[in-house]
Amino acid sequence: MIELITTFSSRLNEALTIRGMNAVDLVKRTGISDATISQYRSGYAKPKEDKLMMLSNALDVNPVWLMGLNVPMECDSSCKTAKPQPIDISRSEYKLIVAFRSADKGTKNSVMKLLDLENTEKNIVNG
């Protein structure tokens, strides 16, 4: 079972360290702005699919690993060209995701507590 085990920003920073690169190197290899790379590294923002693929190619890592999932870091030939498969969700589920993403931090924390995901997520990340 594939599960989230860490954050995108943690994986990005880990990949940079492993590859002996810094943010400037990543900017040069991807063409993504320094400010955007900084936001990714701090956890303030996450990349969309096209930027994720640029980052994973520049770092030579599996894009699914870069997203924080428990898959191997090293990328075989298929993951460089493969695009993430769409997830089949209902319109109601989509609306919930959109509403959650646009909510403020307090609302998100309340929802996480209500769903009892806060402790689960902390255990996965810290565990």
C-alpha cells in the first residue's frame, strides 16, 4: 500500500542534499524561479504536475517519492515519462477538497481534528 510518509518540502530538501545540489542549481536546471523554489523548500507551496516533473527530472528522483509517498527514491525509465494517474472522485468530494484547500489554518485544523487525521498525519510524518 502506498501511503504518505513525509512532506513534499522535506523530500525536496532531502533530494537536494543527496544530490549535492542547492536552490541555485535547481533554478538553473528547471527554470523555476528562485522565489518559487524557496516556497517549495519551506513548505509554503507545492508544485503542480508540470513543475513536479521538472523537479523530479532535475533531481533524478521518482516524482511519487518526491511527493512524500513510500516508494523508492530512484526513478526507473518509466517514471520519468509517466504522468500521475487521475483519482476517481465524485463532484462532492472535489468540492470538499477545493473548500479545504481554500480554508484558513484554523478551519483546516478543526476539520483534521474532526476527522481524527491530525494525529494520524503527525504519526506518519514523525513516525
